[in-house]
Amino acid sequence: MSKSKSEFPDELKNKLDEFQVRAPDIPLKRSRWERLANWIHAPAKNPLDVLRVKGDSIIKVVLYPSVLIFLICLAPSLLI
């Protein structure tokens, strides 16, 4: 609920007029350098999250690269 200055009692207006407050300028948009720095220092995503590999699933960690190598070796014969 906002009131205009004329709606306050005189005693309160006098008290408020005694104080001077300096509000710093807060930029609404971040600078280009600040956005770049935030992008560079953002935490990296875990690449194993894509494969849904947890710490206890060692079989997937061993099996996925083997399947990938097999498919790469098989690809030239499939293209013929």
C-alpha cells in the first residue's frame, strides 16, 4: 500500500525529512563481460547423466564404449 507524501501526518513528514538516503545505482542489465564470466565459470554438466550412469553401474561404463567402438567398426560395412 503506497501513500503519497501528503497523506502522512506532519510529525512523520518532519521526521522523514531529517534523513537523507543515498541509493546506489543498480544496473538492471548485466554487462557483457559479467555475462561472459558467468558463462565461463558455470558448473559443467556431468556427461554420464545423459547415459544415466550412476556410480555403482560399472557395467554400463564398460559396455557403452564397447558398443560404440563396435558400431564404428561396423559402419563402413553397412555403407557398402
